[in-house]
Amino acid sequence: MAQARAPQRRRPRRASRVVRPDLRLAAIGLTALLDGLWLEWCLEPGAFKPAEAVALCEAWVEDLCRRASSS
């Protein structure tokens, strides 16, 4: 015997709007991140490896792009 299914509710559609990041602020943020990492590494070279700093910057940019494309 087939079971009766409750009707599915549809979620209201959101207007698809691409939100682009402010490129000027993104550049300032990335520059600040790089400057901070550079300064920290100069003051304490053993704190992290340069490859870790590169990975951190790449992750920051990827996250910025991901958030912009999912909006």
C-alpha cells in the first residue's frame, strides 16, 4: 500500500544578486595581511614557515572569492 506524502513546501526564491567585493578594500586587506606576516617573520623567523604564510594568503583570497560567488 502506498503511503500518502505530505505536500512539500517550496522555499521562496531569493533574487539572485551577485555581490562583488570592494576590490580596493580587498587589496588593502591582503596588503595588511602580507605586511603583518612579513613583519612577524622578520621579528621571529621560527614562528612559521614562509610556505605557511603563502598558504594563509591563498586561503584568504579563495575565501573572499567563494563568499563573493555564493552571494
